[in-house]
Amino acid sequence: MASYRLDSRQISQGGGGLDGEEDGVERERMYAWEGALEMSWANVKMDEEGRLISEGQDQDEHLRRKQHELNRRKLALGQCVRRGLIRYLFLGIDASASMREMDYKPERLRAAFKASQEFVKEYFDQNPISQLGLLVTKQGEAERLTELSANPKSHIAKLHDYALKNRAEGEASLQNLLELALCSLKAIPEYGHREVLLLYGSLATCDPGDIFETLKKLVKAGIRVSIISLTAEMYICRKVCDDTHGTYGIALDNKHFVDLFMAQVAPPPTTASTSTGPLYMDMVLMGFPNRIHTPHAPALAFDGGNPPRPSTVAYVCPRCLARVTDLPTACNLCTLPLVSSSHLARSYHHLFPVSQYIEVPPKEQSGLDRFSHTATTLLCALPVLRATFVAPVRNIAFLHSPFNRFPTSLTPMATMRAAEIGEGDIGQARSLSPTASNADDASHGTRGEKKPQWVLNLGISMARNNRDAHSRYIQLATVGFGSDDPSVIKPFVRTVVFRGFYSGMDPQDKHLLKIITDARSEKIPQLTLHPDAEIAWYFVKTREQYRLRGRVEIVTPTSKDRHLQAARKQQWNNLSESARAQFLWPYPKQPSPLDQDPSVFSPDIPPTLASAPPETFCLLLVRVSEVDHLELKASPQRRTVHARRKGQEKGEEGDWEVTKVNP
């Protein structure tokens, strides 16, 4: 870019321009960048190895080394970077009159749309199970070009058509654009990561209201906003990005603009401050359809958001048997996300990147096989392949990119996880949200094991009702001695919160339901004498009832099993501050001191309890032995009983008897 300088003395004298000899000197400085194409031989010099290189080539080599060192430090700081791989991103483009400027060839708007088409291709290549939508703003309004979908063809076609048929005009409205994205993103499930990326070329925004109120809504909804500015920095853009934990970049030229744009392809690291809240499910419902080929009998198949068209090749939804032409996508009839196992495996390369290369001095390069004969090389030892590769610095980006596309050879864990789910099944895929990390694997048992049918059915019911927060509330029934007459056994029932499944190291400890309670509550003595209990679980949206019968194990501070103690501690760490404070309240079911001393119900949590649960905190694990599943929405109603076979304690698929009975 040309640099412009104005003497401060001329400003103080009231002169705004340059004249005479100084004008000629300043114009030479102003257009000095044009001289870079002339007398290129003057920039030739000799490097340390005696080779002739240009000065620009040496600068590029320095930038490559600097970027490589930065990447190496990032990887060294934390190998287990949590990233949200199921992304829901809205790409917003400024189409106001300011985008007619020609500092980006051929003009800002055309450059933005051309780069956006490349971004869409790369986005779905590296995020195959994510979705994207398009927004534009001009004339003080915002318009949605495409809805959130996983079909890159429709997005690219819309960008191409809009760039040909429309021109930049009016003023941009940052608030309207963010409000339009907010309306769609706030309905995204909790496991999805909500993002907005804006290409902004204006130096002002024409908003109908208070944009700071919109900013508060974005922060509350957990939406991450990143902005790439084609002009100077704006305070409100910086404020929006900082408060939503996004990035704000100022493009210097065409190449820098593309670099900033493509840097948004990879999913950003997720921190506690960017999370939308604690998740109670670590399973995401996905369908893995079969591919059919009928060359002599074409059938209608959905093509993204377009009307159905005849096709000889299609993928069949495992839930509703609808046909679609491409993957990944969402079923047009039942909205089930449809992916292939390769898409799921490819998404994991962001969590398991290829090892970073380390620079090898020229003296230590003897005997190494090289990709090219150059003195500046980097060494990478990959223990998975048990091989050593040597490559020049300029090829590192090339090597990492193809390696990321082959997780079967470099990241066997991704292959194992994708192989768990067979084609043609509705799989319970591990969530790619930040809550699903390697540290959680031990608490979910051995991968690839067969789950009982009632566990799969329950997971589907929870996924279909995941927008209803009350779907986690269950009724726990126990028996025990009454307080009025200790000699008579009476039933007791109460509402508790389902906290997820627990699968321990023991084969008997598979798919146990987790509940927390206060050690001073009536449940503890009742379950100590009679550990048998029953749970009633009703899902309003799908009109399903589950009755789960089993025995309850109480995990207290005195439990000797270290795995159970670790599960109890982890569950305590998952609680909010207000939930932890309840375990420091006065003794339950005693006269309340609220009128005399209200502060007893807002105690200060000691620092020691930040990581160690108090003695009043107990974890209940329900080992299910029988499940009664009633589907009221079906016509006629369906009822299925899942019972563990006598003498079987493993709880695997073959150890359960499934019987269809009358409702």
C-alpha cells in the first residue's frame, strides 16, 4: 500500500496541499511502490549458503518462519484445544455505497463476493457437519440471502447471482444485520456453536435503535461475532467483537483481506466465557444414510432447499426413508442431520492436528531423506506412522493441509470413532461440542460397545425434546418408614434432575443414571434400607413415557471406589455457584429461619469447596433392570418392555429381552 505523509507545519499554516519542488518529492514517495517492478536485479543478494535470492524472497521466508514458530508455540501451550466443530455461521456482507470504492480490484463489493465464494467452498471442506447462511445489508436494511444449510452449491449460486444483478447503494446497518442473525441463531441447539462473520466496508452504521442493547442480546445468546473491515477501524465494531469474544481484523490489501477471511475457516477455540452454558447431553442425533443407485428407475430426491428432482443416485434417510441427493444435509421431512462417517472423521482433524515440524540445522541433515534439496528444512517425527519426514519451510502449509484430509493414517482415534456407527443407522454420535473432549472418554465406557435398545431410544427422545428444559426433570419413587409412624413402610416420590449417564470401568457399571441429592434428605435413609426405586420420565413434545426400575447406589464421601469418587467430584464441578450453595443451607424439612436470618440461604462458599465437594453432597447412580416404554403419540399406542435377563449383569445388547406388550 502507498504511504501518505503530510507535514505538520503545513497544517499549522493552513495549507492543505503540497506545491513546488516538495510536491514532486512527495509524489515520488507516494508512488514508490510502483518502482518495485523496476530494477529487480538491484534486490538480488547472496544468502548464507551462497545462493542468489531476492530481498522479497528473503522476507517471505522470514514470514514463513515466524508463522511456523507461532503455530508451534500454540501447539506446545495446549495439545487439547477445545473447538466447536458443529458450527452455525452467518456470513454478512456490506453492500452499501462504500463498497463501490476501487481500492480492492475490481471494486470492494466484487472482491468481497469473489472471496466469499472461495470461503464457502473451504468452509464446508473443513467443516463438513456445519451449516452456513448468507446476509447482506444496504439502504439501512438487512436481507437474508440464504437460510442456514449445509449445501455449499446453493450458497455459491446465490452469491454469484446477487453479485451480477445488484449494485452497492445506500448505507449499511450493523444493528439490523446482527438482529437478523440473532433471530435465527438463538434457536440453535446448545451443542451448536453460533457465529457471525461480517465483511464491513463502511465507516458508519445507520441503525434504528440502540445497538448496545443488541450487543447484550448477542452476549446472552452466546453468539460470537467477528468482523473483517475493508477500511479503518471503528469503535463499535471493535466493541462488538471484544464483548462477544470474536476477532476484528483490518485488511491492508487484497492478499491480506483473503488471509484474514480464510483464517475464519477453522473453528475457533472455545473457552468457558464463550460457551452457551453447561450441557446435560453429550450425544447428538445424526443419521447415516445408505447410498442407492438405480440407473434404470430414477426417483424424486430432495436437492437441498430446492424442489425434489428425479435422480438415479440418492441417499435414504434412515428415519423417514426420504431421499436426498447430497451429503451432508438435513432431511427435508424429519430434519434429521444426515452425514457420512467420512464427514465425521474429517471433522476431527481440528482436534488432532498433525505434529508441528521443528527446524533442523544444516549440520544435522546428513542421512535424512528430503522432499527437496534445500538447506532450510524442517523435521517432523510422526509416531503414528513411525516415520520421519523432512521438508522445506515453504512446504509446511502444503503438508499439513493434505495430512488433515487423511485421518485414517494420522489420527486413528477419528477413524475408530467414525467406525462405531454403521451405514444405514441412526447413530448416537459423540458431540463435537467443547463438552466432548478426550478427558470424558473414561466416563463413557469402552468405545464401540453395543448399547441396549432402551438407551438408544431414550437418547432419541432426549434429542427430540432438547429445547424443553423441563425434559430433564424426572420423578423418583422410593419406599421407607414414615416419620409419623416408623413401623409402617410408605411410598415417597419427588422430582429430581437427570444429570446424564455414568459408565464405569466395571462391566456391571454401564449406562447408570446420575442424580444428585443432599445427604440430609429423606432419600438417603430410605435408599439405604430399600435401594430399589422407580423413575417416571415423561416427554411432552413426543408424548412418551419411560418407567425405569432398578437399584440405587449412593456415592458418599466415605465411598471407597476411587472411580465413583472421581465421578462425584466431577459432578460437583459441573454445578453452578447457586446450585452449590444449596448444599450449605440449613437442615432440610426443619423450621425455616428465613424470617429471622435470611442470610442463611445465601452463604459464602469456602474456597476449599471450589474443587472438593462437601459432605452433604451425594451422587446417586441408578442401575436399571427394567424399562417400560410407552409411546402415546403412535396410533395405536405402542408399549415395549426391556428387561435384563436373569443372571446377566453386563447390561449389553444381548443381555436384554425386548417384548412388545399391549398398552
